[in-house]
Amino acid sequence: MDDRDKFEKIDENIEGYTQERQPGIEKDMTPRPIYEADYYKGSGKLRGQAAVITGGDSGIGRAVAILYAKEGADVVIGYLDEHEDAEETKALVEAHGVKCETFSFDVKRRSECHKLVNFTLDKLGKINILVNHAGVQYPTSDFLDVSEPQLKDTFETNVYGIIFMAQAVLPHLDKNDTIINTTSVTAYRGSPGLIEYSATNGAISAFTRSLSENQAGNGIRVNAVAPGPIYTPIIPASFDAEKVEKQGGNTPLGRRGQPSELGPAYVFLASQDASYMTGQVIHVNGGDFVSN
């Protein structure tokens, strides 16, 4: 079966279920997401580079880590406490003959972001690519029910974390190195049940544009990817069974996406193929037409 057929087949076989905690556990998903596509063949685009990926233990972060490995990059995976997912990803990455280390940390803490960067420098000797992917979302149907702790956790994880990581890593980046942020389609079309989450992604998109201008003179490129409905652990950890089952059904392509369909966008932005791109957002969302 062709990988593209697998995407549609798995979509048909996903029945509604939920998980109890954010940001979700991939090993507990049934069926598991497709994190690696057989048709993707590495060509050494990132050979000799070192990447740090926050939220790299599962979902899109796992797919990115695997493709970076296929392209020759060593990887450090930063994650919260999903230890089994992180160890599985580490094995998948190392299977491609590169180095991979894992580091459990809290992206909301500036000091821990600096620890992750120092750990990466100690293990890999350098950093060329930062992928800011850690995030949370808490669906709330009534906006008046958005609590202060929920608002605080969403912004501290999704926005503070990206800023802290960028501040920690920038002194160690050189010309042609890159920062890639993960935002969301919700930043562009909104989401009535994810208002504060959508706001954080709007902030991420604006931060991407502003930091790109700030660093252009240093030759450091800053871009972002805006996923649409992708089958990752955060989905059953966020929504009820019915929404999990129907995820992505209203897109023009009529299905949810798989993490493996996001990875190539992050490879492109990290590589010299994107040498004339900075401050941009790539939309991978099943045809949901939005303005960049």
C-alpha cells in the first residue's frame, strides 16, 4: 500500500477516544500516528548539523526528529515528562546513524531552557537548528470559563517558552543557522473553543516575523510552520471522542493530516533550500485557505 493511501486508511479507522492529560502520550494512541513515510529519502541536506527540538518526543516533533536524522543531523529532544515516548523517538532517530539525546525539562522556566541549550552544546558541541514545538491547548466552549491558571499555563508554555528558548540559543547560532517555530492554523482563521490558544499562536506568528527582522543582519533565518488538523497526542488529550473521530473532516482534502506530512516543511526551512526565506509561515493544513 502506498503511504498516501495509508494516510486515508488510518483516517477511516480512527475511532473516538480520549486521554486524561496534556500534552498527551503517543504510546497510548490507537491507532498510532504515522510519523515516518517510506517514500521520504534523505539526501544529506542537514549533514553535520545539530538540532534541538522542543516537544520532540512525539507527534510532529517526533516526525521532524526522524527526518532531520535521515538528512544527517544530530538531534537533542527536549520534552516534559513523556519518558517512554522520548526513548522510543531516540531509538527511531539513532536507527539512521546519527546521535540523539533526550532532556526532560519545563519550557515555561527560563533557567531550564538555558539548561537544555547547555546540555545540547555539551553533547553535540554546537547548535545549528532550533525547532520550537512544545505547546498545550485547553478547549473551552464558554470563553467566560477560561480561568487565570489556564490562561497563564497556555501563554507561558506556548509563548514564553519560545522566547526563552530563542534567547538561550541565539548566542550560539552563526550565519545560516535557523530557528523554526510551530504556530497553528488557528492563528489565521480563529477557533471559538480555543480562544487563548489561538491568541498564543497569533503571538508566535508575530514573534517569528519580528525576530526574523531582528536577526536578518546576523544571517540567522527565523520561520514558522502552521499545522492544521494533525493526528498527534494533543488531540485525544484535548477533545472529546466525537471530535477526535471527526478531526479534519471539514478540510478541503476531507481528512486529518499525519505527522509525517509535516516533517518535510521543517526540513526545507532548516536547509539551504530556504536560504532566501525568513519571517515566513508555511501552512500545512489540508487546504484551509488562510492569509499568510
